[in-house]
Amino acid sequence: MPPSSDDSLVPEVLPALPAVPQGGEAALAALGPGAPPALFMSKHDMAKRTLEFFVTQIPNGHTRRAYYGAVRRFSAWCLSRLLADLGRVEPVHIAAWLKALEDGGSSRPTVKQHLAAVRMLFDWLVVGQIVAHNPAHAVRSPKHVVKKGKTPVLSTEEMHDLFDGFPAGSLVALRDRALLATMAYTFARVGAVLALKVKDYYVQGRRGWLRLHEKGGKVNEMPCHHALEQFLDEYIEAAKIAGDSEGPLFRAWRSGALQRRELDQSSVHRMVRRRLRQAGIRSRAGNHSFRATGITNYLKNGGKLELAQQMAAHASPRTTSLYDRRGDEISLDEIEKISY
């Protein structure tokens, strides 16, 4: 019988797992169900170092869960081939694993992410003198060139229809309008917007400013567009939260009232789809669409790529350029020249 392909195939005796580093319990709980990657848990020092990697080295929760899943898959693949000694892992094993991922239908971006996760973990183990070398360094990742993002973008007309379609006199509508406008006018990620506290919206030079906490610990402070300032002021006044500086700016709604806890991203996604339907917009746009829409609109109106990069808190202008969808309009104009 062939060996099992999951990570239930573990050495018969594993040491007790080390104490989780202080403050790491919540981070590990958020990694999701399933046993830890057994290949990296066969020795006490190795297990401790591996757990520290996920707890201390990857601050973003989404990245942490993705990398943890990649490492678990690599562990399962190795153990299914009776490769239970981390010191015996060679570049050929990692290359074969990546090939198996591609053959199994994983996309090239997924394969690249899996290699990055294993490579980073091995680096961490080398620095901690757990293993002598990093076998993943010799393995090349598959080529994947992206020149344009896939995120749906809303047109200027659709954005007008969306903002004009919010019902008057509704506190939830005021909250939703202010939230969507914050994403569209600041190019911020939805996670940074939902993390805003009331105190992060402040006045400086007679103008409203937002203090956004982006990925990688970046703090991005920027002035508000006059329309965004109006939407935020109307929402905060109606919600009566101006005095609650430490409370979340965008709050969950339950039992007919705002709660003192922030919205979650899945709730925002459902809200976006509902508001689009109400405005008669058929786009499949989601949370990230407002980031792409804002960048595209800014560049279309003469904005500079390097400033868009700064506002979006991107590390590279190449990343920002993926959100530039001005070429879609050019293509559509050319198609309309075809006449029968």
C-alpha cells in the first residue's frame, strides 16, 4: 500500500511541543485547524524555532496563514515519501514538490508563494543553527509575469451612481458610504480601513486627515479629499462617536444599532455586493476594487505614478502599475470603431 499523502504520517515519537512564545497563542490559533507540520517538529529546538517563525516573523495574518498552509503541505509531501529527517531534504526534493504542485493544478503564483514560505522558514532555521543549509535557495521559482491586475474596476459613472444611490437618513448607509469612499479616495487596503480608530481621523491645517496602518507596519498619513471629508463628518456626527477616540471608526451593526467593535472583511464584501446591486451596477467588484478604481481614476486625471505608489503604500511602482486600468478604456474605444 502506498504511503499516506497527508501529514498524519509522522515519526512514532515526537517530543512535547515547546511553550508557545509569549503572546503567540492567538496568532497560532488563527493559523487554522490541523496538526503542526511534523517534518519541522521532530526535535524540541526545531519545533520551538518553527513556531517562533510563524509567531514573530510574519506580522500579516493572511500571509501567516498562507505560509503555514504551504509549510504543512511540504511536510505532508515529504512524509508521504518517508522523508522524515529535515537534515536530509535536498534541492531536488523541493523541486520535485513544486513540480507536483503544478501538476496538481496549482497556479504559478501559488507555487511561487509556497516556495517563498519554505525558503523563509529554512533561512530562519539556518540562522537559529537548527539546520546547516537552506536547500530551497538552489531552487528557481516558476516564471510568472503580470502586466495588468485582474481586480474589477468601477468607472467614474458607476462611482457616481453608487454614491448617489445611498438612502438618506440611514445611519448604516452613512457608514457604508464613508467606508467605501475611504477606500476609493485613499487607495487603502480594506484591512487598514477597518483598523481605523476614531482618533485616526483628525484635523490638521483646517483639513481632515487619516492615519492608516498598512502592511509591514507602515503608517500612511494623508489628507482627505473634500468629498471624503464630508462623508466622514456626516457619518461620525450621526453615529455620535466623535468622543470615543479609542473606538473603531467603522463599526459593526447589530440589533438596530452600531456596536463598539470593528467590521470584518467578509461583512464588508457582502455590503459592497449589496450596495452595487442597489445602485444597478452589474460589476463583480469587491473590497479591493475600490483601491484599483481610485488609482486608475487618479492616474487618468493626470496623477503621477510615484505619488500613487506613495499613497497606496506600495513598496514598488511596478505593483502600483498593476492597478492602472486606463488601457481598458483605450481598448474599448478601439473595439467600438468596428462597424458592420
